[in-house]
Amino acid sequence: MKELVEFIAKAIVDHPDDVEVEVEEYEEDGDRVILHLYVADDDMGKVIGKQGRIANAMRDLVKVAAVQRGVRASLDIGD
């Protein structure tokens, strides 16, 4: 899932070297993953999109990938 988010974000932004994805897993559940996406300030609007459409689409893709792996996942963008 981390690679999926990195791939999509780097394709959208102007500064792909500034894209970072951190993975946070919860041990008590074992089936919960939170992905944190960080991009350059100039690229934040491109990742979010008009009315949040790109961000919502990325979140939907993460959820689909998570279901295939049998876990629950969410995507946080920015700080």
C-alpha cells in the first residue's frame, strides 16, 4: 500500500523527491494500518484536488488494497 500511495503522489506533484509516506500499524488490533502522506507545501493542492476529489480517490484505492490484504487502512495527508 505504501508503494501505491508513493507512486500516485509522485505522478501528481511537481516535486516528487519531497514525497514521503510513513506507515503506522496498531499492534493491539493487528489489522489496522494508517498511512501518512507528506508532500511539499507547493504540491498540497495538487494532492488534495478540487473539493478533495483526488484525496478521496487515493483513500478509496488504499481501502481497496487493504481489503485485498485483509486489513483496514486509512490515508492521512499533510501534517
